[in-house]
Amino acid sequence: MDFTLILFIVLAVVAVLTAIGLLVSRSAVYAALFLVLNFATVAVFYLLLGAPFIAMAQVTVYAGAIMVLFLFVIMLLGAEKLPKGQVMPWQRPLAIALTVVLLAEAGFLLFQRLSITTALSNPEAALNTEGAVQAIGAMLFSQYLLPFEVTSVLLLVAMIGAIVLTKKEKGESV
Amino acid sequence: MLLSEVSNTGFFHLVPLIVFFPVIGLLINIIFGGLMKEKVIGWLASAASGLAFVVSVLLAVALSGAHGEAQVIPFAEWIRIGTLNIPWNFRVDTLSVTMMLVVSGVGTLIHIYAIGYMHEDVRFKDDPGRFRRFFVFLNLFIAMMMILVSGDSYLMLFVGWEGVGLCSFLLIGFWYDKDTLGRPSFANAEAAKKAFVVNRIGDFGFILAALTMFWAFGSLQFGDVFGKAAEVAHAMPGVVIAITLFMLIGVTGKSAQIPLFVWLPDAMAGPTPVSALIHAATMVTAGVYLVARSAPLYTLVPQAQYIVALVGAVTALFAATIAVGQYDIKKVLAYSTISQLGFMVAAVGMGAFVAGMFHLVMHAFFKALLFLSAGSVILGLERGHHHLSHHEGHPSTTLRAGSEHEGKHEDAEPVEAFDPGDMRNMGGLRKQMPVTFWLYLIGTLALAGIFPLAGFWSKDEILADAQLHYPLVFILLTIAAFFTAFYMGRQIWMVFFGKARHDAAAHAEESKPIITVPLMVLAGLSILGGALNLPYLHTFTNWLGHTLGGEGAAAAEGAAHTVEAAPWYVLGGLNLAVAGLSTLLALVAIYLSWLIYGRKPLAAGQKDPLKKALGFIFTGMERKWFVDEIYWAAFVNRYVDLARFLADVIDGRFWHDWFHDKVLAGTYNWLSRIALDKVIDTRGIDAFFNGLGELTKRASASLRRLQNGFVRSYALAVLFGVVVILGYLLMK
Amino acid sequence: MIPLTYYLVISAVLFAMGVLGVLIRRNPLIIFMSVELMLNAANLAFVAFTRAFNVLNGQIFVFFVMTVSAAEVAVGLALIVVIFRTKHSIDVDLMSALKG
């Protein structure tokens, strides 16, 4: 047995379990924390796949920034446990069924239609060096320069948007 | 003569003018008549007729220059269908020229007479505007009669035949809404209708003859028919008999013989010039002309000839007896005309075509004279009546002995019910109207057949021929001649002698020259007319002989040219025995009439002396042997019953009420109401379309539930779509 | 030597979980988080393919996805806050004004 395979299976189980935890937790905070754990697992996946920069970015941006933001808002709005829903009792089973169908279709596609036989090799030590990050940087600033710059504008817009949206009108509480 | 040196053929081409001069006259009168004075209208019409006479004279001259050879002048193409070719040709031969001269000559004189007569008549009836119409119709009649006599085929003859029938209708019913005294009445319209309908029956006979002729001969042209007559008669004798007898029906209609004479007495409802022109001189002679023209056919079938002669003779006697019992001056003359036509028809029936035509011409002269003089008498009475009621301020009354009417006044009615034509109102007019009296006397003597006036010569020719071959006809005609003299004498005594029996007659005035001068011309012709065919000379016989060939001449000559030596009493064709017998009978008749009516003139209100003497026979004569009543009961009422049955029962009750209303309409209504409305429309079509609406509503109601506003369900829908598309793509 | 398909299966499963979360949960924050989960699953697939084809383009794309999702989260959360201000509740089922 390969070390990486075992690692992979463990990580996969953890990822799935945390995802299920996200689905079923009554409390929003627990759900957020489950998601953080999920992100961490995925980060390790990235490392396994030889993408150190992305793994770091995942942890930093997703788990660090985005989830923290989520947690802020959860706190802000009161993570009350919402009562059991009364409307559309048929919706939950139907959703589950459809999702299962979706999965089935994906599986069908993967295993019947696409004949993928590629096996990914373990990441070499050489991959987790600064050489990898350099390569990404070089590509980012040469080939994908325009999207890069546009993304900066996008972020600016998002910031402004967030501020404008939540700006308090005069006389409003909260 | 200078004229005879002129190229004769040139004159023949004038022949269409005999038709078109009167047509132009009537067109001018129709279009411009409203702007013209009465005198202008009248003289224009007379000039049109006079010009036609001038052309006829020229044609006669030209014809004599051409030795009487018949000329056919083509005028226009009429019918041309396949092998059938019926052109409008004019035929100028001695027979047609004779008729043309009579029609236009007498016609012109009557036109002139009518100017004066109608001038007074429209004022008496209080409708001066109708003057123009009269002359339009008169010219139309001349045109139509000319077409009749100048046609070269039986069809052209028929066109004229029908045309004169139409004009007769128009002119009899001239005063269609007034009676003799101007009061509202439709009696004249009824008389006109009767004339037309009865004539139509005769026309039907003519049409049958024409169709049979076309079937047998293949053509209706005179030349073709007469040329083939002998061989067709040899091959199919029955056909020729049929043709001639069918033609006889037409003749009895147009020339007022038994059984279709009943229209002529009623036709006296028309103004007197109409009676003179149409119902004495010209139209009624069309039948005689037809038989004379068809001489080649008739001479081939002696059986038919005998029937024609008998019809003529019986009619002559029958009508003469009726004339004895009539009181209206014009009715006497009407029955006299029927009787004289019987003479003519008997003559041409016997094969004495020349005699028949001769009598036709003579009769035209003196019968026109008699009618017009009768018109003058009637006008005189109307004048007297007018004179009385307007000048003396009280209505005239009958001068009855007994004076129960003296002092009786009508209520402000300007017109009292008095008949100016009734001989019982007349009397003593000899003193009031002398000119008319002498003219009438000349006409009477001519009609009675007194030597040397016109009627003597023509009537005796007929009697002579009858005596030779047809003894029964001779007897009938002789008795008729006796009656003729008797009733004419009766008329003279009643009208002109004795004392006036009515105020109007007492104050009657003589007529103006415009009325009396044409009469004088006719009187002259009546006196001298016999010169046309004197014994030894036989001008007319020779003239007509060119057309009628040897047959007419031979029959007219009688025994003079036969193998046996002529008896001593036949001088140049004139049979002295027959002439003497008929003259004697005429004188006896006149004497008898003097005994009854002249010696002791009738007083006012007195019954006719013959009534007591003859009793029911006289009633029969008076009531025209109930012919009209019999016809009504036997034919007319039966026809009305049939028509009523067809209309009320078959058309009304069966066809309309039952079939249309119940069967057709009922079925249709049932169909539309029950079948279509209830079943198909309501349950079928309505249900379908209502159902569509319901379906849409329900579908939309159920689909509306998708829009429940919940985000989750929208997301679910998106996932559903994704799954489906993915599935589809995977399946491909 | 892990076959590529393993990674893709994981990615699919995580994605399905994310979809289920969006459909079932009534808390908009949880829904949002499920969306992030879906995005992550997609990122994983990208990186797996990068490794398979030995190009760097997949990683660049993941970079951009992350950036955009960060921006999106910022704005989205701001929206949720604003909604909470008016409705005083964050039950998604209450936001059914589009009901027709």
C-alpha cells in the first residue's frame, strides 16, 4: 500500500464527513466550523497534487478570510436555531433523489463514457520549492495579465459594494 | 306618260318607304309632339300616310310598266341559322300593290278625318293631351299593315299580322279608363283585351300553319312554297290540307269569322276612325289577303276550299241576322262588316280570288264611308248634348211621351247617362245634318248592292261564282244579302227620318268640312268604284291575274271562257240573272224596312216593332244569339275555374302550404333547431371550445403552483433541469 | 500513484453535497457556505487536471476562482445583513414575495 493512497483515503473520508456535518448541523456556527475543516482537508489535497501555492492560498483566503467573515456575520445575525420547516414537505426527498441522480450521472460519465487511465504520480520534492510559485507568478503576469488586473478592479468593486449595501441610513437601527 | 319612260326598276327600290314614312311620322310625333299644336300633329301623321300612298301609286305605275311581273326587293337579312334563311324582302306584285293602295289611300283619308274627329272627341271626354297618342298609334298601324301586305314570306306577313293585332289592341283601348261619356270605366280596356286574346287564338292557328309549312316545305318564302306546292300536295296531301285549315283558324281570328268573330262588336268601343280604318277597311281584310296570297295552296285542296267557303257563308248570314236586332249605330255596322267579310272569305274560299279582292276594295270604300259618317252622326249628337247642357242650363232628357221626366234635374252632374250612339236616341237627323245624311245614304246603297254603285258589281261577282259551283253557299249568301239591305234600310229610317227622340238629336249640328270632305271622297269612290272591274273590260281581273295566275281569272270569268257556250244572260262575265235576283231582293228588303220603320217612325221610348212580330227570334237577334254568354259559360269560366284550381289548390294548398311550409321549412327548422342547435352546436362544438377554455384554466391553475416564491423550489427546478440536460447529453 | 478518477469522484461527491445543502437548508448563511463548498469541489477538479496534463493553467484558474469567490462572499454577506435588517429573520422561506 502506498502511503499517499492511505493518506488520500483518510483525507477523503474526512472531507465527506465534514461536508455531511455541514449539511446536518442545526447550529450555523458548527456548520461553519465543519466547513473550515473541509477546506483544510482540501488544502492537503492540493499539496498532494503538487500545488503548494494554491494550498496556501486555500488556507489563507478560504479558511482564513472567507470563513472568518462568515463567522462574523453569523455572530452578528444571531445564530439562532431555526424552527423546523413547515412548508414544502415534498421538497427534501425530491432534492435528495435528484442529487443522487446527479451523482449517478456523474459516475456514469466518469466510468462509462470517459476512459481515463491516467495515474497521478506522487509529488516530487522538487515541486514543493519556490520554483513552483515562481512559475505561477510568471504565468500570471505574462499570459493572464489582463484577468489579473481585472480581478483587482473586481475586488475593489466588491469592497465598495459591500460598504454601500450595508451603509446605515439616517435614523436606522442596527 | 312621262313616268312610264322613267326607269321602272328605280321605283321598286322605293318600296321600303311605304313602311318607313309612317314610322318616321310616328317617331316625330312621339319625340316632338309635346311641342307641336294639334293641327300640326294631325297633318304630319296624315302626310306620312299620304306619302306612303304616293309611293304605292308609283309602285303601281312601275308594276304596270313591268307587265305585272312580281318583283322581290331584298331589304335586310333577318334570320340566318344554318340552312334556315329568312330575310326581310319586299314583294311588289299586283296583289300586294292593290292592298298597299287601299290601306294607304283609305288610311290617309281617315287620318284627315281623325284630325277633326279627335279634336272634338278629346274635348268631349275632357283630356286634350291624348290627341298625340292617337296619331302615333294610327301611323304605327299603317306601318304594320304595310309590312303585312308587302312581305315576301309567311313570317314577314306574320310580323305585320301580329303588329296590326297590337295596334288594334292599343286603339280599341285608346280610352282605356273612360267610357263614351268620359266617366271612369274600364270597359274599353276589357274590350281591347278581348280583341287581343281572341286574335291570339287565331294567331295560334297561323303559327301552326307556318310551322307545318316549314316542316313540309323547308322554307317560308312565297316563291319557295308556291313553287313546291304541287309536288308536296301530291306526296303528302294531308299536310297541305292541315296547313290550309290551320290558316283558316288565323283567318277566322283576324277577319272575324265564326267562331272567333266575337271581338269585333266589342271593338266598337274604340274611337270611330279606328273602327273605320282597322275594323272595316284594312286589318280585318288581312285574312282575306292571306287566303288570296295562298291561292296556289288552296287550289290544290278542294276539300279545304269548301270548308273555307262554308265558314264564310254561314258567318255572312249569321252576322246579318244579328245586325237586324242591334240598336247601336256602330254595332249594326260592325255586324255588317262581319257579314261582308263572310262574303269575301266565301269568295276566296270558292277560288274566286279576284271577286274576293274586288269586294275587299269596294267594301273598304263604302264601309269606311259608313263608319265615318256614323262618327259624324255621333259627333252631331254630342254637340247637341253639349250645346244643351251648357247653354240652357238644364240637362237634356229623353223626350218621352208621358213626361214623367219633365222638370227632373240631375244633381250638378254635367254629364247625364245618355248614349250618343244609340239609334233610339236619334231621328230626324236628315234636317239637322243634311251632308252627313246624303253621304250615309250613298254608303247604304253601295252596301246594299244597288246598281250602279260599287257594291253591286263586287257582290254580284261573288254571287255569280257561288251559283256556278257551290249552290249551298249561293243560297246562304243571297239570304245574307237580303238581310243586309234590310238592316241598312232600318238604320236609315231610324236615324235620319221621323222625329228626334232625344233633346240632343233635336239640337244636333252638322260636322265641319275637315270631317265631311274625306267622306265625300269616299262617297265618290263608292259610286265610281265599280269601274275597276266592269264586264267586258275586267281591268282588275287582268291586273290580279298576273299574280293569281289563271285560277283567279278563270273563276272570275265564270263560264265565259269555258268550253260550253255561255248562256244568253251572261254578258261579258256579268250574270244578269243573278244580278237581277239580288237587286230585286235588295229593293224588296228596303221596301220592307220602310214599311216597318219608315212609314210610321218610332216614337221616343217605343219598342222595336219587330220584337212583337218575331218574339223570341228577335230577342235572339238582339242578344247576338247569346254567343258571348255561351263562350263565357263554356270556355272562359271553365278556364277561370281551372286557373283558380291550379292557383288555390295546387299552388296554394299543396305546394306552398304543405310542401314548402311543412316539408321543406319544417324539415329545415327541425334540422337547425334540434339536430344542429341542440345536439351538434350545444353539445358538440360549444362543449369542445368550452372544454378548451376549461383545460387552459386548469392547466394554468396547476402550473401556477410552481411559482410559490420559495427560493429553494426554484433552485430545485434548476437542478432538475441540469439533471435532465446532463442525462440527455449522456444518452446521445 | 493515485488515479485521477479518485480525485474526480471526490470532487463530484463534494459537489453533490454542496447542491444538497443549497436545496435543503433554510438558513441563507448555510446555503452560502454550501455554494462555497461547490466552488471548492470544482477547484479540486481543476487542480487534479493540472497535475494530469502537467500544465499550470488549471492552477491559475483556481487562483481566479478563489479571488472571485472572496469578492462574492463579501457582497453576499452584505446582502444578507441588509435583508436581516428589514425582515428581522433570516429564514429563506419567508422571502417569497415573488409568489405568483
